[in-house]
Amino acid sequence: MGQKRLYLLLCFTLFIPRAFPQEAALSTEQVLEALNSGAKYASTILLDEEYKSRCDYNLTEGKWYDYEIPWHTGQIIYALIESARVTGDQSYLDIARKSGDWWISLEIKAHPKLKGMLAAKHGDHAGNAIVFATVSDGTAGIFKLSVATKNKKYAEVATRAGNWMLKNMYMEEEGLCYDNIDPETGEVMKESSPFWPDKKDVSLYDISRPNNEGSLFLDMYKFTGGETYKKVFINLCESLLRFQGPEGLWMDFMPNSKKDGSFHPRFNLWYAESLIDGYELTNDKRYLEAALKCARTYANAQESDGTIYYKNYINGKAPNKNSICGSATSFSGIIWIRLVEHGVGREFLPNIEKSAQWVYRNRFSENHPDPNLRGAFLNSRLRHRKGKLWLVNRDIGTSFGLRFLAKYYDFHFGK
């Protein structure tokens, strides 16, 4: 009788669905090697003498160009914190701290209307305009830095900036936040947008978005305990449910394009990430299901070798293959892993492993002839700019690659 019960128990155990795959595409050694190599590159090359991001590296000119510096710097900070946590090398955290000191130095203290806000100019399409998402997308790393260093000053600056945006840019009833601020006047741009300079009649959706990227108000709630921030975060999550299309994306808002059916390689993933955060806060499965819907679209966009291109379409049109978006391959992997951890999305297990293989294989050698690329993770972008082809490798390939590898390490080898 005892043997029979043992036999039945063994059979039952074999058919219990497992939370994680039994075999990883990468070994522990490979993940740690890539993390250390990438974190070294981020620490010594991606950050300049002020410890801010150098952003986009023009491959034909051999020069670096600014692009939403506060946002890019925040991503590097996040990546270095995660690298330090997994590898145990605290030098990465020391660099992240110096980078965080630069980030908080952007706090506006003298302008009569902008006091407490961050001088987060876009620097590309939007020129010198201060952009909501340039701040919020970077704050996740800033709040994590306060936790990792046990120093509140980083989160305090991020919270003051969030308070300014909450007071001046948030529309509770619509579940939206205005996108842009005029840095000279301090006025929120409510009738025009630097992203649409030639558009005469802009709609509300042209000048505002749910802007839940980075889960800023959730982090403010966790830091301060203020219930107002929690309410705002949940309201924006609800807004995301209302605005999500049948394909799982948010096509009403740029940088997606409803007109041609193209979607941005990361924008929707930030919303999915915030919805997963919302699920963890409220246990509301609607948020998890919405994130799952988005994740499926990105799984469909992933090529068999793990590649995700910069511009993909929801209308069946083939992707534009002139830009390879390594950050999307990594960010999608993070979302897929988080969904699996919450008991949904086992369909993404092959995609996770394809992302891991792709990220590991598509790195520049540490012996590369160009020292600006030694150890970089691939993230190319080809555009027509300044009268010529503008080919860059972007720092965010490395930032998101490091975040993904840290998450992948946790997923397979334990925290």
C-alpha cells in the first residue's frame, strides 16, 4: 500500500505545471560574464565625466549625441543597481550613486513657476521642451537608488518633480497627463506640441497620454505612504484599460502611429510594466490580463532568432528592418518573465530563451577597434537626419540588456 501511494505521488508530481523552465539557454557563468562586461562598459564609457549618459553613438562620425539625457541616465542607473545586486560588485552601485547625484542636480530651484520640477529637456524632436515621460521613465532607477544606498535624497527630488507634474499636468477625469512644458515660461503646453509643429488643430490625445511609464506615482506612494499617489496610479492604470486596443497596444498615442499602423518598440511595454505593478499592488487580474495582451503582440513581433526591429505593424505589414532594437528584445523579456512569475504566459518561455540568446550573442567585443563600442550591447537606429543617413548604436541596448540579464538570473538561478 505504501509503495502504491508513493507511485501515485510521483506520477502526480510529474504532471504539476512548473513555474519555470528546467533548462536555461544561458549558464550562470555566461549571464554573470555578460553582466560584468556590460556594467563595466556602462560605468566607464556610457557615462561622461559628469556621470550623465552620453546617449547615442554615431557609428559613421565616431561621436556621441545627446537624446533625452535624464531618461537615458535613469536607465543606466537602474541597470547598474541591478548589476551590482546580482554580481555583488558594489563599484557599479558607487557609479550609479554619482550618476544619481547628477540627475538630482537638475532640480529647478529658481524659476518662479517650475520650482521643484526637473530640467528634463527632450533634446531631439521636442527640442528644449520639458517632457513628462523624460522624467517619469527615469525615476524608477532613482527610487531604486534611494533604496539601494539608504539615502532618501534621490527619491525626495523625484517626488518633488512628481508633485509638480501631479499639480500641473494631471487630468483626473480623463486619466491623462499633459506631455510638455515650455522651459522658458514654465507653462504646460495645452494647445500645441513640439512633436507636431506643423499640426494646426491638435487633439487632446496629441498633447497628453496616460503617462504611467516608470510607475512614478506608485513609487511616490511607496516612498511617502501618501494615499493620493496610490489613487492617481490606480486611476492611470484604469485609463490604460480604457485606451488599450484589441491588439493590446495604445495606438491613440504617440510614438505609436494609428495612421500607418506602426507601434513603438518600447512605449507599450512601459504601460504593460505599470499594469503588472498595478496587479501586484491591487491583485486586480484585469491589469495582468491587459499586460498579457500587450506581451503577446511583442511575442508575435519577435523573429525566430530573437530579434525585434524598431518599427513593427499591427496591420500585417512586414517590419521595417533598418533598425535593430535590442532594448525591445530585452524589455519584452522582462515583461514575459514577470508574467510567468505571476502564473500566466507560459507561452512566452521560448521567447524568453530567444531573448537571452540574442542579448548574449549580440554584443560588441571588448577588443573592438572602436573603444566607444567595447562591451556595448547592440541597439541600432538608422534615420535620415541633418541631410544624411544617421546610424547610431544606442546606450539603451546596454541598459535594458543588463536589466533583462539580472531578471533572467533571478528567474533561473534564484534571487
